[in-house]
Amino acid sequence: MSDIIWLNENTHLFPDVSQALREPDGLLAAGGDLSAERLMEAYRQGIFPWYEEDQPILWWSPNPRCVLYPEQLHVSRSLKKTLRKNVFSVSFDQQFARVMQHCAESRQDQDGTWITPDMLEAFQHLHSQGIAHSVEVWRGDELVGGLYGLAMGRVFFGESMFSRATDASKVALYQLTQQLLEWGFNLVDCQVHSEHLESLGAITIDRGQFITHLEQHIEDPNQSLWNNKS
């Protein structure tokens, strides 16, 4: 990791995202901590933490960036059928810690998880401050799907989702995007491209375009909207 920029422990400053490596794509810096102040500063600049338990904290800003415009969510015929059946109920911010834990568990078969105990603690702290949020999908009284992320201004930074029943995580994303549209949100950050995200309507945009979105929308107030919802 000789080429990585190591963060100053005494400040929350990050290097400009233009300094991120091309290989591995988007790796920008290492070190620092997961304090609320540092995390919020990172997300404002289009940077996020992603690392495994045996690594230092790694900070990323990939180019291109995977995003979902809420109005462009692709609702497949099968998902429409599931929604019509009303087999699930949905809540917001009722089981944040459990959603994070389930997201971590769902990736234990994928050579580890980036949702480390320190990440759990840090994001639960952000949740207590009204910044991190969850969507829960229920079948009866069983939590079968959900997602979590950060809401800053009119941007939702999606972190992870899980599903224990067919279409459960897709229902969570559908309900989230409908709520975001109602509130006038402009963007869901999906971070890194995957075929699954692409099938849901996510696209990749240039990092510079993504940063412009943040500059335009991240300072818009939205906390009262989330507080009223939960």
C-alpha cells in the first residue's frame, strides 16, 4: 500500500478524489477513523469506507460511479406481481441494527464482509443522529428483507441490502425510491456497478458528474422528512 495516501489522525480532511488510484479502481486513502464527523465529510466529497476486518480503514471514490435516479427504477413484471399481492409490509427506521446485521450475515459466504463490528457501531451512531436510515420488509412479524444507507441533503447513499424471501430486497428498494421521489430526492448512490444493480435501473456516470450532483443537492435540508416518516 505504498501508493496510498494515509490520513492525518488529527483532521477530517481527505485528498481530492482526483488522486484516487485507477487500480484498484477508486482507492483513495487509508487510515483515520469512523467518527461521525469523518464519515459525513467523506460522503459529502463522494468518498466511502470499504474494507475487511484484517485491513486498515480504506476509503474509495471509484470512477465511474454507479447511481440510480429514483424515477428510473426498473420494476420487472415479477416485482409488479409481488407488489400487487401485498405479501410484504414495509417500515422505515424501526430495526436499523438488525438490518445491518442481516446485511453482514448475508455476505459471510463471500469471503468476509466489509460490515465489520466497527462499521456497525459507527453507522448505528449515525442512525441515532438521524443521518443513517433503514427500510425493513416484513412477512408477518418476520424480517425478511431490507436495506440501509445515509440521507444527506437530497441524496441517499445506499450501503447494502439483504433478502430472505423472493423480491424482499427489491420491495425495500421500490418503497425507498417512491418515498424519495415524494420528498424530492435526486439521486441514490449505489457506489460500485453490479449486474444486479443494473437490472434494477442503476447506471454508471462519470465521477465528476457525480461530484456535481453532490455539490448541487447534498446541503438541502431533509432531516425533518425522515423524522416524520419514522
